[in-house]
Amino acid sequence: MSQAAQPNRSDGPWPPQPAGTSGGWAAGGVVFAAVMLVCSGVLAILQGIAAVSKDDVYARVGTYVYEINLTGWGIIHIVIGALAALTGAGLLRGMAWARFAGIFLASLSLIAQFLFLPYQPVWSLVVMAIDVFIVWALASHREATS
């Protein structure tokens, strides 16, 4: 291999990191959180469409204190999902506002999934775990200081 084909690693990290990222596993956690936020948002949109389109898709497990009809839950999931998917796309593009919006929307999704437990208990627990990871990854990321 010729000398010209070798990457010059003395002038910075390889592969090159976007400006404002610290590299390493923390930056990878933010990218993974962004991808998970997009996927979670799209799945929440589909979950909301299923709830709005046909009320017999989900079966309720007994009575529940926070009772909202499935059309209301569907609209809530569609709105949160659309905002989460857009915020995840903003995180992937490196937008500064998207990190705080991602923490807020993942927290909101966590609460909504908790309240949706009687309709889809296992799925809600899985999404809640994903939301906790997203909040942790976005909150623990530190910007590189110059």
C-alpha cells in the first residue's frame, strides 16, 4: 500500500468526527438514541393509526383509572410519534435543539406508554425501556469543549 493511501491520523481522530461531538461511545450512544427515536416515532404513528382506525384492535385488561377511549390514545400516539421521528431526524443532522427536544419527547412517550399499559402491556414495557435509554443517552452526552 502506498504512503498516499494511508490516512493521516496525526491531525485528529479517525474517522473524522462531526464538529461538537466528543467521539467514542458517548457519541455512538447519541446516534443510536437518534435512530431509536426515529424508529420509536414511526412505530408510535403506526400504533396510533391502529388505535384510531379500528377500536377492536386493542383489548383492554379490566378497568383503569386513566381511561381514555382508543381514538384519543391513537391521536396522542400519532402526535408524539410524528414529533419524535422529526426530532430523531434532527438529532441525526446534529441540530442543537434536537437533544433537549428528544429528552422531552422520550419522557412524554414514557408517560404515554405507562398510561397505555392496559391495552398493550408487553409492547408498552418494551417502548418504555427504549425511552429510558434514549433519555439516558441524550442526557449523559457532553459536548466537546474547545
